[in-house]
Amino acid sequence: MTKGYIHSIENGSMVDGPGVRFVIFFSGCPLRCQYCHNPDTWELKSGKETELNEILSQIKSSSSFLKTAKGGVTISGGEPLLQSDFLLKILKGCKEFGLHTAVDISGFLVKNLSKEILKNTDLFLLDIKSFNPKTYEEITSKPLTPTLEFLDILEKNKKPTWVRFVLVPNLSDDLEDIEKMAKYLKTKSNVEVVEILPFHKMGEFKWNNLCLDYKLKDTKSPSVELVKKVKNIFEKQGLSVKV
């Protein structure tokens, strides 16, 4: 594919991998996360149909700066593996420019993960919404199993991985579930960092604009004390934690 559907691009992000990142947000996602702050990315063709050369040209023009800033390119979404061919072409282009590559992913479309995508991705940012299968399905409408299978594949291929966990009061904040996740992640030699992402409602207006039912409208951000508790749980297992 020489064309793909792109929701948006952010040049200069510092929260989507190491250093300063050029972030491409793909459109299209099979998950329906309750706290998604970009529900406008769910439908594939809600994004702009974009030529590969147009994307690569923008990346190339920023490549010198990205290298100096010890950053690179992150492909996010939506769900990047929904457009796996387009994803691979962008990754290969980035490697030709000598850039570090990262993919922010849910792991649900594990069957779309190819050896070539693995080869051309330096870092995976893997979202694990909950370690409790029932809670995971409540949050996403999809099963947890594919994401854990995805992580197993990343470990077998020795691919550096940052695990992202959104902490939502009264939804994903069960401390026993979090401890089970921490103990599991400790066994994975490729997990370099656990990122705790405190829940926020910055995307609520998009749900309203799309006439979607935002179930978390009365949910507050987690307290400082709760974030500290969760951070300590991961750190006690010897994991590096970012908040």
C-alpha cells in the first residue's frame, strides 16, 4: 500500500517514547476503550487518505532534529496494525533515514504482526489496560489474551518494550490485579519501563461531539496517593516506572 489513513501528526512530542518524537496517529481501531481520548480515530476512513511519500517527506525534513534530540518516530493510533502494510513501509523509510522507531499498540491484532514489522521497530509501547480478563474486556470490549500473546512474541524476539497502563479510579485500580500484573511483567526480560498514565477526561468533548455515551463522565483523576501506591507496587518487583 502506498496510501494509508492518517488521523493526525504531532511533531515534537516528549511522551511517546525516548527523546523528542515525530508521532503519526493512524485511524482505525478495533477496541472501544471507555477512556479513549481519540474516539474520532475508531473508524478507518475517518482519517485522511495520505500518500506514503508525503509522510516520508515530512519525516525526512525533521530527521536531523530528531537525531539531535535523541528521539525518532512513533506510530500510534488508533491501532497501527490495522494498516500493517502501510505501517511497515513507513517503518522501513524511517530506518533508511537512520531514525529510531517505536510503535504504540494494543496487541489485539497479534495476527497482523510480521517478522518485517518486528525487524524494523526498535521499541514497542504496549498498552495493557488491566491484567484482570473481565476488567480488560469491560474497558475495551475485547479479550486480554491476544495482548499477552503479543508480549510473549516481543520477548522471544528480544524487542524492547514499554508497558503502558492507564490508572482509572473504580475501573482499573484494583491493587491485587495490579500486583499480579507487576509480578507477570517482572518475568519478561524485554520490559524496560512501565508507564503509569493517570486517567484524564481531556477527550470527553469528542465523545459528546460524536454523540457517544461517555461512561466515565463522573470519574475523577486518580489521587496522588493512589498513583504512589501503584508506582510502589511495580517498583517492588524491580521494574522501572515512569509517571
